[in-house]
Amino acid sequence: MIVQIAGNVKFPITLDPTVWIFDDRKLTFNEAFHPEEIEKSDEEEDELKRKSLRFDREVYQQKLNPPVNKSINRFEKQRIMKGTFLMPLKPFLHTSEPEASVEEAALVTDEGEHTIPADALSESLLLFAEDGKPLKETGPVHLYFKDGSNKATPIKGIKKIILK
């Protein structure tokens, strides 16, 4: 299940949303639309990290930072298996290098074509995983505006993005 970016671009590209689960740019649904709830848990996690570093320094009397294997820990694995994730569209549009004359974008879905302004598209988020699973029936991606104005009714089943 892929999504193509085509039209008035220098480099038409093909996106594979199934591999985004490993991308560091992904956001959870709550991070995207309810950031005030996330800040509290981040502060608690930072405090725990500071305490553990202080303990390590006291125990080992050194400030050695050996290379750490960046494998997925248990918490991250559970988050991936149960999370609902969105990906910002802006980096992919930047890579395709749209022409300066682009003013709107057509989103091709199974139900037809939706036209939105190019500026709104660049600030949009693509939902690619819900409850840890890729979107199969209504996918491969759903489009949400960054301001959350279409949170209840996203544009579903986007197969192709054509910049005009």
C-alpha cells in the first residue's frame, strides 16, 4: 500500500507508510492533538533520567558514556504495538520539490478527488497506524489538518497526491 506524490514537482516520489513505524519523526495522536497531556509525562521521565545519571556517577565515580545499542526497548515496543501514529507530510513534500506555481493539491481516494490548498497540505499529518496496525480497509493513509479542524472527519483512503 503506497502513496504517490506527483504533479508539478521536480521529483515524483512514492511513499510506503508501512515503514514509518520505525521513523523517529512519527507522532502519536495525543502528541499531535493533545500536547498538554504529554508534557507532564515527559517532565517525569526527564526527572527519572537525571536521578539515574546521578546514581550512575556516584556508583561508578566516572562520567563514561559507553556506546549504547539503540535497539527498541520494551516500553517502545509496547508503544508501537498499541499506538496510533501520524507522520508530518512537510518533509516529503520538501523532498519532491514542488514548483513555485503550485497552489492546490488533489487527494485521490477510492471515493473520488478532494482538493485542498497547498499550504494546508504542507502542514498536514498523515495517519498511518491505528492501534498498532496499518490502515488496510480505509488506508493506506488518512489526512488530518494540523489544527485538528477535521479530526472527526479526516480524508480517508488517500492513494495519490497530485500537486497543481
